[in-house]
Amino acid sequence: MALKDKEKTTFITEVGIFCYRVMPFRKKNTGATKFQLRLNPKKCTFEVTVGKMLGFLITQRGIEIDPGKIEAITAMPPPRREKEVRGFLGKIQYISRFINKLTMTCNPLFKLLRKNERFVWDDAFQNAFEKIKGYLKNPPILMPPRPSVPLILYLTVTKNAMGSLLAQENGEKMEVVVYYISKRMIGYKLNYSPIEKKKERRSLRQYATNYVLLAGKLYRHSFDGQNMLCIDQPQAAEIMEKVHAGTCVLNMNRSALAKKILRFGYYWQNMERECVEYVKKCHQYQVYANLKHTPVSLLYNMTSPWPFSTWGIDIIGKIYHHASNGHEFIFVAIDYFTKWVEAQSYKVLMSSHVAKFIRNNIIARYGVPQALISHNGGHFRGEVLKVLDEYRIEHHKSSPYRPQTNGAVKIRRFPDDACPAAIAAEPGYQRFPDDAPSAATAAEPTY
């Protein structure tokens, strides 16, 4: 970006005026430049001092009510039936954040909404109606909350309602209104004492008991009785950087950073969420964290819907010492539904042997299965794929993380003295090819 164009990217924030060092959002306007596209000056507005958003006016003074909405409310005639009362209260509710003690003022109007209540418009209702309209002739201007500036809460409690005012000091040390809140008490809440009129107020008092002011500094009580210093946002950023970088401890993950800071005696609002976001942006954590980088692979449900529908096949071997006839491998197949086992030993195991086993030991005995599951070994290619294609049998491959058919064949429980691998591994025993079928039969389920 040319130096003379920097001022054209200036934007205003609450903490100052900034400009981009490079073109923001990459070169998003290159297409417009190429095709000679330009903005329509009649549809552009610059140096706007007042903007309308969501029914409110945003000005330099703060947030104001749209005059059109005020005019619509003040021009309303007195309601003549319940539906018109609900319509009036609905319009007022939209701008309730601007009206002080709204629920207390509108309390007479709520009586007209009671079930089986006869609609009679008297002086009490008219006075409440006119009072709201008179208040809107000079509505307050709300200020958006300023970060790192304490909020001030005022509460007003009556028999039937509760009102609160949220304020904040501006740059001239004058209190300005941020928000008005009103709550109507109904049902069992009317039996509360004035101090316990609202559940949220009781919670606020309990929340306040967790803090203490010592030597002009705010501390929060921890569960173990330790006083943790409450810090602001700049201090929090500095502490997160020091603790995570290793000044105090080794570089840690996001779940441990907040806990370590608490043990050091510091606290601020939303610290756990901010610690998580901070660690996510740490380059070293992204490089050295224990993250799984295994490529995505398809997952299959290995639950068989009926007997002999899905078989898992695998190989046991090489086996030392080999048998007297030179056999060193045992090929095993297991049905996922009945856990039935078929096994046979081989001296040399190739895809042609596996294909013959599938034809003779599975298809010829139990019918054509729906699917076979194996790992990605070379024994299950070539002739095997031709057989599967001939009989239209689905071939599912186990995930690379666990290639042994997810342990389906290996997990099948053989008796301790009948496991083919155990028989083959026994010193001096070289007859496991003859006893492998017997071992498989001993492992069959009994019903």
C-alpha cells in the first residue's frame, strides 16, 4: 500500500484513531478495479453523525429512541378494550430500557389484563397512560458501557415491583445512564420481604460477599480461603503471557493455564475463557501440542444384523517355532454376530490362499456374506478382490490406527490351553496345524 493511501483506511475506535499498514481483507476490490466498477455517489453517505439501527438512533451523545416510535406511542388514543392495552404495552416494552420505573408506572394497566376482569377505563388507568406519554416527551439518552470502567447499580423495591438503574461515570466524572430494568412481582414473589423481592438481587448480595476491599485493592475469596487480587484487562494479558511463556512454569495447555494463575493469586472475570483463547493463538502450543494429525478415514458400523452376515478376517504369524510341516501362519475368520471362528494354518500365505479359504470355509459353509472386514495388507488384494467382486461382497477396511480389524479377531477369547498362537508357541510343539481346527471349535460359543 502506498504511504499516501494509508489515511484512506483510517477507522475510529473508542481508544483512538488507527489506520491499516496493509490493505485490509487482502485485495477484495481487485475485481472491481479490473472491470471499472465504481460506487454510486447518490447511494453513498459520508461523515454521518446520526445513524438509525434496530429502531434506535446512534449519535455522538449516545443511544436515543427513534422519534418516529415516540410519535407513534404518544399519538395513540386511550385503549377501549384489552387488545389495545396489550398493543400499547408491547410498544412500551420495546423501549423499556429507556424508561425508569416502567413496571411501577404501568402497574394499574396490568390489572386490565387479568382473566375474567371487566374492562373499565377509569382515572387511575388514564393517569398511568398519560404519565408514560409525558415521560416520552423528554426521554433519556443512554450511553454504551465503557470497558474497564466500574458499573454502578441502583435498586428500587416496592410491594409489587422492582426497578434498577445501571450507570457509569463518563470522562467528566459524571454518572450517565447505561440501562433501566424493571420487574413485576407476581404469585409467590409477592410474599417476599422488601429485601428479598427478587432472586437476582439475593444472588447479587451473595455474589458480593465473595469480594473484600483491602488497602484500596479488591480481592476475591477462593474456596480454600485465599484472597486473589482482582486485576484489569491489561494486567491480565501480561500475566497470561508470563505464566504461559514459562517465566513462572513450563509452557502449559489451555486447561491448566487458568488454574495456575488462580494458584498464583490473581483473578478477573471470564479468565478461563480468555486463557483458552490465548492458548489457541500460541504458536508453540500448535506445534508441540498432543494433537492428532491422522488423516480422515471412513468409519463402519461393525454390528452384524444377522448370523454370518459380516466376517472379520486376520492373520496370526509368523509363528516361531514353525510346525513340523513348515506351517508358520494361521488364517482366522470370525463372524461378528455369533462369534463363530474358522481357522487354518499355512506354510506360505498369499492372496490366492485367502481367496480359496473364503470360498471353501465361508461361502460354501455359511452362504455368501454381506461384508468382509480386514486391514490393508497385501494378502487381502489380488485374488481376494476378484472373489469379493464375483459374489458382490462388500470389503471394509479397518482404520489405520488399528489395522488388526479393530481387534475383532485378536480379542476373540480362546481357552488358555486351546489358543492357536499359544499352542504354536509352546516349546517343542510342532503339531499346531493339526490342532488349530480343534482349538477353533473349543472357542465356539455355546447356547
